[in-house]
Amino acid sequence: MKETLKRKEALMKLLPTDNDNLPPRTMKDSFVTAIIPLKSNLMVRERYVNPDGNLRIGRFLEEMDFFSVYCCFKHILNPKSVGHQSPYSVVTAFVDNIYITNDKMKNYEDVRLSGHLTYTGASSMEVCIVADQKDCRGVYQKCIEAIFLLVARDAMNRGSARINPLVAETPEEQEFLTKGKSQLYSNFYFKKSFNIKSTTLYKVHCCKKLLH
């Protein structure tokens, strides 16, 4: 326990200060896509299918939440911590919006997850995650879209941690930023000073392992 605390205390020194200039990041820096192989892997399929043969939408939302944390870690680029364990913890504050455009997803077709950051504050990050499947023509069609708001914290979970600013490269990306800023500051829950006491440590740990 003491060794763990010592390691975390050491990581605190790697966090950027107010005087450190963090390099701007683009949306493509955090873009990630992955396939959930329902079609080829029966064991995976069993995890996502209920006894009635329908897909578990809640399970996919859990995976999308996990995926959003991974996108955040890809966005963060702290020159002081390059080559070291990340001094950041990223936790989900809340899910802003969930859109289900197809509640009859096929249990025999792979599901593709994709996502990227759409807005950042000083320590907050908005991430859009989409789950889609191929239709009968082999064209991917959106099934679920969710907007997650996450917060970067220090390794000891004592306070927020500064992250890289997000910049737009195209007019479409600028629309994302404008919309994200409007949603962030109009959200009632974010206007309140929420206190993050506990974190999904397993999720954070797994995301850090993926990046090292």
C-alpha cells in the first residue's frame, strides 16, 4: 500500500503546471475504431446476447464508456511524462446524450465502435462514440451514438489535471467544437461543482495498459 502511494506521489511531479505549454491536439489524434467480433467469435457473441437472442444495449453502452476513456488517453500528450507511466486518471462524469437509431441490431453481425474527442476544457473532455453495423448491402449504418463527458484527474485523485487544448482542422470539426462548448456550459450538472470521490479503477488501469 505504501509503495503504491509512493509511486502515485512520484507521478504527481510529471503533471503539467500552469506555466507548461501543452501542445494542441486534433480530433484525428484521439480517433479510434475497433470491431466487436460477434460474427466470428461465438464466445464474444454470448457476452452481448441475452436469452431472447437480442443484443444487450446496456452492455454496448458500457463498452462505449470504456472506449471513451481510451480516446481521452490518446488525446493527452504531456511532454513531461513521455516514456513514463501516465500521471493521469480519467473518469466519466456523466453521459450527456444517448441516441439509439436501431434497437434491432443483428446478433450475428460484427459491431464497429468508433469515436474521438469533440471538445475540451481545462480538464474536461467531451467524446462522441458511435456503434454501427453493416446492413444487407454491406454498408455500415449507425445504431447507437453517445456523448460522454469525462474529467482528467491527478494520480492521487486530489484534483483536476490540465490537458491539451483541442483545435479544429476543418469547418466540420469547428462545428463540433462550437456545439461542444455550448453543451458543456448549458448543462446543469456541469454548472454544479460535482465531486468525484470514486473511480472505475479497473477501467483506468486497463486503458493505461493499452497505451504502454
